[in-house]
Amino acid sequence: MVYEYKFNCGHALAVPPDVDEIFCVESAKVDGATAATVSAEPEPRADRATHCVVGGAHAFILRISSFFGLAPLRFESRSNGFTVTISSAMCVYSYILVTVLVICTIFGLVAEINVGVELSVRMSSKTSQVVSTCDVLVVVATAGAGVYGAPRRMRNMLQFMENVASVDNSIGGQYSVVSERKLCIIILAILVFFSILIADDFTFYALQAKKLDREWDVVTNYIGFYLLWFVVMILELQFAFTALSVRARFAAVNDALALTARHVSIPVEKPKTATPLNIYAIRVAPVDSQRSANVSLLVDSMTSREQVVIIKRTASGEPRLIVSPCDAVRRLASLHGTLCDVVKRIDDSYGLPLIVILISTLLHLIVTPYFLIMEIIVSTNRLHFLVLQFLWCVTHMLRMIVVVEPGHYTIAEGKRTEGLVCRLMTSAPSTGVLPSRLEIFSRQLLLQSVSYAPMGMCTLSRPLMASVIGAVTTYLVILIQFQRYDN
């Protein structure tokens, strides 16, 4: 018996040809076009992907991450981007880099504590010693969790990127050079701002220590700490970039679902301009007729894999459904399941680093306003220090937003999918195959979660930010009371 290969949630399953008849799968022509398929051959499973091609903003963030030990990859230049693979040499480099920086930071912290509150520029009281120690250690923990777990995260990335690329192929994802450049500029602007803030903070404390003839002691004690800060910031940007890229695919699937609804005269949403799926995407030469109008990330193992195109672009750029609405709903449900699987992989990969980042951000949102408030109370007229602490408060708040907002946007797209399916079920005719397809899709939505819950401890959404702000307010009051008692 001949078997066809069907794909669901990124995995190939061999099924008999007559299974389609059991589930009433349609293979209809719409506007004279048929869903093009490529002859299926057994190919490597998605979890065996070892390399892929990246370009644009994705290559940019990976190159920066590689320098700071967060992406131990080898880059080989190609005409359409870079081929990336896991590199053993870069893994060793990452481990050595973070280990040296952590050791330098710990020794510097101990040395600064031993100096005493009289000569320390950052620890002028017993309370500030405890606060500053927590500040340093939480940065060490975040950087360590990020770098030591980087090889596993990159392997998972190479695996789920094939699923992301399959979504792009099916729903007609298009590349945008302008959007790609804007992403690179935004990432670069964030890094430049953070570098200036770090340099200014470092210089300020060195100048303060110069009055006590300890400037070089402060430089050697804190150089590792400030370098680890870059590791933390790149790790947060890496997660946000990854989560937003998946969220863009959820939005594209929802747009395709809305287009399907309009095709059967059920306007569930107002038509809107499709945004380019530029994240994780590069321009590649068409491999076959099915990809002729497309751009997407190319994973080598996909060349022999069957890809079913649901939407193609017309000459004017308008999306056009090329399969029957029933078939479109079935395939969109499969793509949605694939993206849910990607979310789960990302959640597993970034679970521990995200928890440490959230704890780090909470502590820094307590520590930094504490130093700012105490400076105002003491009134030593150090305007430079006040401005620095205010900028650090803004930076830590932005760090929280960078981590939480991608999760919130992903949840919002999940809710949008539920709303679209619900309205379709309400308005669709009661006869035919479409209601049963929508019923299966709705049950799938009940069983699959579209959210990031690192280690099951919390959900990345806006209520989490409200909880953090409440906790910060409470602990600030306690710290200020302790400081008064200490005085």
C-alpha cells in the first residue's frame, strides 16, 4: 500500500490514502487554481535539523548573541544569508567567557565588601551592602543561566525554525527589506543607549572613588559586573525577538482565517493590509513551483518535504485563497497547532533564564529606586547620580516590558483566533463539511495553550507587571524603614 505523508504540529505521519475519505477531506479547485504539492519522500524529522540559513535582523541578533556567548554558532556566508550550525569551539568560548566574568565579579564583590562602608562608593551603609550584593548576584545568576543553557536553546531553535518556515510557505509570507532594516536599527539603538548608560555609570563611580584614591580598585572590582550586564540585555532581546517572530505567524494565520471567512461571505473582521513576515525570513531562490512567489527561511531538510500552499499573492500583492474554505480551515488548524508546538519549545528553552530575569528585574526595580530615594533624602546635591538612577529605573522598567509584552501579544493573538473561530461557527451554514471543521478547530483551541509560562511559575502577561509594581512598592517601604533604623 502507498502511504502519503501528512504534517501536523511539525511531525510527519504516514497514513493510508483512504483516510482522507474518512475525514471528508476536500481537494477542491478554487478560481481555477489547485493546491500544489510536491511528491512526498521520507525526510529527516524536524528535531534532527542541524543547520539552516538566516539573514537580516535574525542574523544580526545571532551574531551579537554569539559574541557574548549566548549563541554558540558557526556562521558561513552565503549569497542569501548565513548558514548557522552549532559550533563546539563557540560552546567552549561561551563557557570560558561567562566563567571568567563570573569569577571576576564574585572576587570584586568580596573585595568591595571587605573595604568597609567608609571607603566603598556603592556600599555606604550596612543596608546598602545587602542591597548591592543582591544586585550583583542576580546579574551573575541571570548571565550564567543564559550562557550555560545557550547550546540547548540554539539546538531547539534550529528544530522549531523549520516549523516557522513551513507556516511562511503555506500562508504566503513575504520579505520586506525596509522592515528588516528597521528591526536592525531598533536593536542597534537599544544597544547603543544601554552602552552609553553602562559607560556613564562606570565612569561616575570611578570618579567618586578617585576622591578616595581607589579608582583602579573600583575598575577592577566592577568590570566583570558591567560586562555581565551586556549578556543579560542581549538575552532579553533574544527572547523578545524570538517570541515576537512567532506572534507574527499567529497573526498571519488569523489573517488567513479571516480571509477564509470572507471567501464564504462571513465578514468576521474588516480587511486590513497584511504585514510582511520578515522576522526569521530571508530571500531565497525558488526551489520549486510551489515557492515561486515566496520568501522564507530555508531549512535544508525541507526540500523534500511536502508543503501545501493555502494563500498566494496576486500581481497587485493581494492575498488569494487557492484551496477550498473547508480545506483551508483544516490546514490553518494544523498550522496553528504547529505554532503552539513552537511556543511550547520556546517556553521549555527559555524557562529557567526567564524566571531568573523576572527575579532580577524585580530586585533591580527595588534596588534602583531605593538608591534614588535615599539620595533625595540625604540631599548631597549629586545631580549626576540622580539622573543616572532615574535612567536605570526607566531601563529596568523597559526590561520588564521587553520580556512581558511579547507574551501578552501572543496571548492576544490566541484570543483573536478563538474569537474568529467562534464567529465562524455562529455564522457558518449548518450543513456541509465546514461546521465539522470548525468544531474540530474549536476543540483544538481548548486543548492547546497560546502563552508563555516559564517553568509553570507565572504567565508572561500584563497582570504580571501589575503584580511586580505592587511588590516593588511594598519592599521599598520596608527598605526605607530599615535605612532609617540603621541611621
